[in-house]
Amino acid sequence: MKWETVIGLEVHTQLATRSKIFSGSSTAFGAAPNTQASAVDIALPGVLPVLNKGAVECAIKFALAIGAQLNRINVFDRKNYFYPDLPKGYQISQLAKPIVEGGALTIQVGDSERTINLTRAHMEEDAGKSLHEDFHGMSGIDLNRAGTPLLEIVSEPEMRSSAEAVAYARALHTLVTWIGICDGNMQEGSFRVDANVSVRPVGQAEFGTRREIKNLNSFKFLQQAIDYEVRWQIETLEDGGRIEQATVLFDPDSGETRMMRSKEDAHDYRYFPDPDLLPVKLDEDWIEQVRATLPELPAAMQVRFQAEYGVSPYDAAVLTGSRALADYFEAAAKACGQGKLAANWVMGELSAALNKADLTIERSPVSAAHLGALVARIHDGTLSGKLAKQVFEGLWEGAGEVDAIIEARGLKQMSDSGELEKIIDEVMAANAKSVEEFRSGKEKAFNALVGQVMKASKGKANPAQVNESLRKKLTG
């Protein structure tokens, strides 16, 4: 039997406000446990929540960025449940009337483009955190996160593979950081993904029973967890078992999911409108003020990059992976006037060096202006690709400007045709066997001769000029 995977994602995005959603407590990461949890955050008797306007503006920004419907009147509800890290016994969230409904996100999966529809996005407060690592036989509770503002973004179950799920999560991560509503730090819990996964026979309309994988904080773990869960569900069904709706956790060490609890449905939480919070009303002037603060969005920039710089759709998607990367590429492309070549260097040599040094584009030792100057010297024939890599190394080491490095290290590409002709003659004389083999029809011998010329010129000869001149001599 052939099986189809069905995936929907729920992403908890921590909103980039300095204070919590219903109190003035700080949202700064890393404070000593329980030093940033006010009486409001844990709902002590007599306190009242006050909505953070900045959190609402973040939600409005998101809705505008994905073309969603903004509910002009939206309501906060109490979601009732008790865990040790939620001492008041309920979470303030939105159910029936969320602030955002609908919208869509376009993703790039390899060379294919797909549009994933969103169900909703609603504001809510975060719970605290249970700590187990430093305690024996007990748990520690840190309530600093309690009341931290979240936008929970729920997709339709339209993804059909872990690759699509990761592409969607990455695109969403790019968008929320791009428009400035989230810092995107997955290690600190600012962007957490829950994956609802089920399988069904190909051709079946009804969904299978889903299991929710909670709190995935890396794209790598998201892919691994979905892949394992899909295999487990298919094997269970093919062995005659049945899938029970449940919440599961992913263990990165074993690469497996394990059951946490049976999955609750909405009615299990006994939602009701929060009596302490009035409905939120959005007026048109406010929405337009927020719209005016939006930057050029990734999708629009991708189209423009293809038109202005001649890059492929895939390259455009990579180059707009973050605002900082997009800005770097555009500055480099403008500096050299060679968009495609600049894109190749940004995605190739530069990205490899940054990854090796574990640096972000913001901390690149090679500025966009310097990379643009380097690309310009490749384009005008001053440098070959091989020599350019040596100049790049100099830039990375802080050895100075591009032209100064070329001069100091003697890396200028050979442009004297007479000198090149002399080298070719010497190589042909020293490699008579290869010359004879080429003339008898063996093309590989030509490549060997080109290699010898490049070696004799210490990499400074223009490869195109070498090919042309050598072939002319051999066939003339």
C-alpha cells in the first residue's frame, strides 16, 4: 500500500516587545529564575491584565505581510489547564475570534514553488518552564517566561513531506524576523514549532489520526522528527496496529519520538471569554500606520532580484533568507554591476567561509563593498577564479583593499599575449606525447596540456585565453 503524509505546523513566535503581553515585566532572556514574573503574570488575587499595544501591532504586521484577514474585533479567552509552570491554572489565548485568519506563504522546495495556506494566527501568553536537568527527584520551576507575548501561527494541513515542512518553517522564520516582530532565536525558544503528523492511503480523502510533535527548536530536528514519526505510523498501521491521537516529544539523541500524553481537543480546555479583558478593536487608521512601517517583503524582493540581477528563482530565495543577507548581496551586486556573479560568490565562497567560522553575515570580515570590488576584478579580467580565491583569503584576513592585495601578492592575471605564447610553446615542447595524442583525436590530452600551461603560469594565465591560444597552435 502507498501512503501519503499529511503535515500541519503550529509555530509559537515570541513577539519582539520589551515587556510582557499583559504586564510591564521584562521579556529579556537569561535573567535569574523567577525574577521577571510579576503578580499579573501569575494572576495573584486582585490583579488585572492590561494588553500590550506593541504585541497587537506585531500581529497586525504579520497579517498584512501574508495577505490575511484582520478581524477588526477580536477576543481573548481563557484556556483552562494546569501544569506546574502555569500556576494560575489557565492561559490567556484566543479561540473563537483570533486577530488573524487566513493568509498564505509561498515556499521554495528545490526547484519547485508551493503556496501553503494559513488557518489563523492568534495572540497568547507563554507559560513558564519546568527544569529537570539540575535537580534530582524533583523539578525546578522558572516563571520568567510566564506572560511572554506569543503569536501562534497555524497552517492548514497542506504539507506532504518533511522537506516541505522545513521549507515552510524556514520561510516563516525569515518573514517574522524580516518584519521585525520576532528575533527568531530558536535556541532561546523565540521560535518553536509543533508538527501535526498523520498518514493515509494514497487516494483517501479522510485524514488519518494525527500525533503532535511538540517544541521542536531547530529545522534539523523538525525534519528528523517528522521523518521518524511518518515511518513509525506507517509501520504501526501495516503491522495491524492503530494510531491514537497523542502529543509526543522528539529525542534528538535517539532520533525517536515518545508519547508525552493523550492529545486534548479544544473542548477539553473549557475555553470561555476572559472577563478581565475587553474585546480588541482595530481601526483603519491604526492598521494603515502599521502598514507604513513594513519593509519590502521577501517575496517581492525575490521577484525584483530575478528581474534586476538575473538570478534564478532558487538563488533569489536563498539570497532573501534573511534581510541582512539580502542587503549584503544587493550592496555587493551594485558595487560590481554583476548580479549573477556576485550571487555566486555570496552563496559560494563567502557562505562557506562564514559557515566554517560559525559567523553570521552581519559579522562577515569581508564587507559587501570589498566582495563587489573582487567580483569586478574577475569580470574585467584582472583575476581568474582561482586567483580571486586567494584575494578573498586576503580580504578575510584583513590584508587590505582588493587592488592592494592583488599588487602585494602578485596575483594579477597574465594579460601579455606574448608571454603566454612563450609558455604554451615551452609546454608543447616538453609534452610532445600529449600533443601527439591530442592530434590523434584524444580530447583528454588537451585538458592535460591546459593544466600544464596553468601550472607553468602559476595560475595567472587567463583560462579562456589559454584554451583559445593552445587549441589554435595545436590545430594550426
